[in-house]
Amino acid sequence: MALQTLDSLPDLNGRRVIVRSDLNVPLADGVITDDGRIRASLPTYQRLLDAGAALVIIAHLGRPKGAVVPELSLRPAAERLAELLGRPVAFAVDTVGADAQAKVAALAPGQVLVLENLRFNAAETSKDADERLAFARELAAFGDAYVSDGFGVVHRKQASVYELATLLPHAAGLLIESELAALGRLLDSPERPYTVVLGGSKVSDKIAVIDNLLPKVDHILIGGGMVYTFLAARGDAIGASLVEADQIDRARDYLDEAERLGVHVHLPVDIVVADKFAADAAHAVTPVDAIEASPLGKTALGLDVGPETATEYAEVVKASKTVFWNGPLGVFEFEPFAGGTRTVAQALADSDGYTVIGGGDSAAAARAFGFSDTDFGHISTGGGASLELLEGKTLPGLEVLGWQAA
């Protein structure tokens, strides 16, 4: 069965459509610091509004674990959405309670309502399928059709992602369609050279994607906290840097397998080390084979790839026809340790190839450095979902819409 799209839905004029979005935006003191996910949802909302529908938007924010956490309210997202849509957006202070019921009942065609954080209700993420289904039935009473457009959650079997889709006429939104088209280019005969840039803190988070992509790529550039496990696997002394001891053998196996396949795995030649994990830490650049010979000795904490490494990685990126990047190369939130991530982001922006940023912290870093989404081929709205898609996994929230992994 093919993916159900908006064109497969019945006439929506005068109908209420429940849209499962991803409004899981970063907040600082109640202020949205990156509204990329909200912006990415706009084409679907506008398409449905143009069709004469009323919208009931449901989403989550953070991990409140079934408790009402005021700091994780979706109200700031609803207010920002109103600004971007240029029309009023109502907000319900609960998900399926009295306020939501009253505001849904009063909703007219062309109007928009955002319900409070789904995860304030424990049934949304329950491991009990019956609990999820019961919650989904309460949500289903609010609409005549269901549109799934939160790509960032399609790898989760949750009430609003999976069970709700089984209860109403359903379809994927334009955001999910665009995500599948963009990420599909990485799986379906990508142009070569094909380079994958992997960062972030843990090798264990990237095991499956490395397994799936290693036979398909030409270059893998490794940075972030995960690089120290690879350096340890190679026999380098890494001071006090982050390491997953239980993944060292796995990292060594990857290096051996890459050599057998002719895949060039790039590890840093220099590292920015610090005396503590802080923006004001004393720091220095050291060759990768001399981390413990630096003035910081065995207390040296690697927090970024060095400038020589960043330049080398940028050259590989610029020479590639396809690039996928997931995970910062250093602690980009601290300016002294942002150089590697910024340099690679600039290389992706300058590239003539097809470049994809795999969501999450990588997307946040690119935007924090002042890059526009249009500087890249595609910025995914779902870090975990994009990785699992590239791992070849079946994603429940897509499977229920008719999509199947190749």
C-alpha cells in the first residue's frame, strides 16, 4: 500500500481536521529560540485551511512524563504560530478536558486551535496499547479526519501518532512527504562521492546508522564526543575526554570494516582540549596523538575538533556530491568550542552537492550560526526519525499511513 497523502482525503470543506504536528521547539525562559519546526508545518496548515477545514493541532513539548509542567506548555508555540499564519490561533489549556471540548465545539471553518501538550496525559506515551487507544478515541472525537505531519515523532508508537490514525480517515501531511522525498535521495542511488558527517556525544546512538550506511558511502567524518571512543579504539590516549568503554571494540570493528570496504573514515588530527566543561574553560589546541602531552595532561577534556581537522573535513564536504550531517562536532553552545561545527556547516552551505542536515542539534547549530534553511538541500525536522529511516527501520507512524521501508 502506498503512502496516503492529502489528495486521498475526502472533501474537507467545513470539516474539522486533527493535525499531529511537531512543535517540540527549544525554549529559553519561555521564549522560542528556534521556530524551524513551526515554520516547517505551515504549508500543511495552509493547504488544509484553503480547503475550508478547521484545524485542531495536537503536539508535544519535552518529556513531562504525564505530569502538567507549566514550563512545557505549548502556549508559546501557539502564539508564534498565530504570528506566522497571520490569523488568530486559539489555545486550549488541556488536551481532552472541558476547555478542549468547548473550544473544539466552537471551532468554525478556517479557524485554528492548538491543544495543550499531549504528554501532559500519561496515556499518550504509555506502553499499554489499550491505554493509548482509549486516549486516541478521546482525541478522535474532535475531528473528521487525521493528518500526520510531525515527522519528528513517526518513529514512536504513541497514541497521537499510531492509534489515532487507525480511527479516522488519515493521510500524511506535506512536511512528511517532503521529508521522505529528501531523505529518500540518500538511500536511492545517491550521487557520489557520498559523505556522512557524524557527531554528537555517543557512538551507541549511531550504531545502527553506521551499520546501514557503511557499505553505501565513500567518506565518514567523525567528531563530537563520540570521536574519543574511536580514538581510544585506535590506541590513542584521550585524557579525561568522554568515552564509551563498552563501545571501544565496536568502534574498532567499524574501522576494520571500513578499511575492508574501501570507505575512508576520517578521525581528527588535532583537538581543542579544555580543563573543564564550561564556556570560560582554559583551552588549547593539541595534536590528536598528544592530548595527554598537552599542558592539561591526563585531565585534558576534548571539546571540539581542531582547526586543521575542521579544514580537512570541510574540503571533503565541498568535494562531495551528497552529504548527510548528524551531530555537532564540538560543544557549539560554547564559543571557544564551536569552530569545528561552524566550519563544517559553512562547507555544507558552500557545497554544490546535495546536503542534508539530520535535524536535532545539528539543525539548531546551523541556525545559531546564522545560516538559513535554504542554504542547505534539506534540514530534517526529526533527528531520531531521520536516523531510523536511514537505518532501514520500520517507523510505526509511517507504517500506519501506508508507507513501507524499502
